[in-house]
Amino acid sequence: MTSITIFMIAFVAFASFAFAGTTGPAPIPNPPNFYITSSATALCRGQVNYIPITVTNKASTIGNPHSLNQTYSATVGPNPQMQNVVLSVSNPKGFYPVGNGTVDVGNVNPNTSVSTRLPIFVSANVSSLLSLGIGINYFYYTYYVDTEQRNITLATQLCQQPLSVSISPGVLTAGNTQNLAVNITNTGATTLNTITMLVKFPNQYVAWLGSQQIEVNSLAPGATVQKISQIFVSYNASDEFAANVSATFYNGTNLEQIYQNIEMLASGIINLTTSSITIAPSIPTPSSIFSVSFILTNTGTSAASAVTATVLPTNGFTAFGSNSVFVGSIGADSQTPVTLTLETGNKTKSGSYSIPIRINYLNTIREGKNQSIMVPVIVGASAVNASSLAARRTQYSGGGGISLITIILVIVIIVLAVLLYREKKKDKKQQREKPQHEK
């Protein structure tokens, strides 16, 4: 507490006149000179406080008995007895009386003091300084009544609360209906009863889809109860706002109250989808370099920032150069192209593969998020085997060499030519062998 605050409390902690009224048969004698003090320095917010109050019946003195200055230099006679003294709470502002708001003190003899405790409930959201009005009513000389009010200013502070409240999730999703869990814990040593709680959000950001009031009949020490409700968070909800929690309950027989603000965060929906996946060349071979290209589209309600695409380690493939590509921001309903360069290993066999690529990004409250995609890749034969196979195909299918069909045709022609030659030779021989009479 600062020295200025201590000075202010010390200055106004003693009794000061707010009003005074005496009644009785005339002539009315002067009432006793008295003052009211309290040894309390601070009150607990949201709790019933039993404030120590001392009434001192001081001897009559020269000067104004109702002055803030309670020190006098001369005594002119004894005070009369203060009879049937009753204290009460008056001018409540930020505090409330407990019960009927009065305390019977009894009689206060001259030059003596009597102490008591005055119960008041201090609001949970009261300011750091509280001006407490103490009303006093008493008789003197049996027939006369004096009614006055004295003011005491005390500091207020947040003391240990027997009730703890938390809300989950702490990060809400804007533009979405979701469950909200309110966790209520008894952190005190006595059972809490008749707990009534309200959780309020800014109306323009959050709408309750059920009852906003939470009620718990009884909660034992150390116990926790969870109440779940549905809420809708607006698309234009702020990234940060407060949930105002207020609760009243009975701690034993005492009424108590808590009032606190719980900071909440809201992040819009980010939904990154992949389309138009392209491999170039379309069928890479071992020990070759190829690229993977695709389109990232954000179909959510808010932008994804610091987007990066990273090739995860995969047998048979390595990143060519950096394994990550920085994409930047992708706004809602926006898209951007991404290209990664990879290299196949020299021992990678031909076949179908799936290469995992992880997409990292930050949401609107700078939380790190990620998702993965699988890119299908078909690896062909190696370059050496492909060249040999191509040469053999060229040799037997034309394109500079003698194909198998050509060879077969040549053989057929040769065979036909031989057969034709033999046939002609046979015919000539038969002609020569015919008898002369047949010629």
C-alpha cells in the first residue's frame, strides 16, 4: 500500500460528524463527547467482514466535540454515561448490512471504551477505498436521545476465496457452435451451499444457446463440479475478451460473493485444402530430380499466417536443397501455389510411393498449427536400364537396324526363290527325256 493511501486512511479513519440530532425535555444538555474507531485496516471483497468497532466515551473538553481533531487541551467536566448504545450500518454504497444491520453495545461509562464487531457484506467489485457509515443511537441522562453518524474509511482487498472458477476451452473458435465447460471448485474448508453463478461474455461476440445461470446446491471442500453449456462465437469476435464471472453462495451461514474476469481468446476457423497436385517429370527415375507442385486453398473464416510446407523424411527420397518452403499468409477464401523440389535415391526401385508433406501455420492468436498431406509419386526404371531397353527395342523394331520381321521376310523370299528354281529345273529335265516319236 502506498504512503499516500496510508495517509488518507489514517486521516479519515477517526470519527467525523455526518449528522447529529438530540431529543428530550427542554432544556437539552450537551451530549457526551465520544468517538468511534476501528482497528481494521482492510476489508475483504466479496465476503462478510466482521469489523471491529470501538466506542470511546471521552471526558468533556473545550472546543468542538464534533471536529475531526479529537485532541483537546482542557477538561471541563465528566461525560454522562452513554446508555443502551446501538450501532448500525448507514449510507450503504458498495457494502450491505448482515441481518438487521444493528449491534447492541450496551452502556459506555465515562472515560471508558467498549468494543464490538459489526458484520457487513462487502461487494466483490467495490473500489479500493470504502467509506463506511456507522450510525449510533443512545440515551444519556435517561431522558435524552442522541442519534449521529460517523464515517470510517477503510481499504479493500481481494482475499483468499473459498470458490475457484475456471473455463475451458480457453481458446474459442470464432464462427462456430461449441461446448463451454465451467469448472467450479471448493478451495475452502467448509461446505458451500446454494451456489448461483452467472458467466457473461460481450453480447456482440458470444451468444448462449441455453441457460446462462449456473446453480449448484452443495459443494464439499476440495470437490469440483463441471457445468457444460453450448455457445455460439461470432465470426467477428475479438481475438481477446473477458468473461465476467459472478457468484453468490453460503459459506457455512455467511453469505459470500466472488466477482472475477477470466481472459478468453478467440481464433477463426482455418481450413487448408490441397488441389491440383502435379509431378514434373510425371514419372521420375532413380537418381533424378523432380518437383511436386500443388495449390493450397484456405476455405476457413480467418487467415493463416507464416505458412510453410515441409517434406518429411521418406525412404528413397530426399529434399533437393531446403526441405521447407515459406509460403507466407493465406487469407480466408484465398489460395496460393506451392512447389517443392526432391531427388530420388539411386537405389529407389520403380513403383508407387506416397510422400508426406507437413503444412505448418499460425492462427490469429499466433498459435502453431499443422496438418499433413500425402503426395502420390510413381517412380520408373533407372536411366541406364531404360537406355538399354530402348536400344534393344530400336534394334528389333527399326529405326536404323534390321528388324526380326525383315529377316523373316528375307528368309521367306530366299526359300521361295529356291523352290521356284528347283521347279523350273525339273521341268527342263523332263522335256529332254521325252521319246523322239512324241516330239
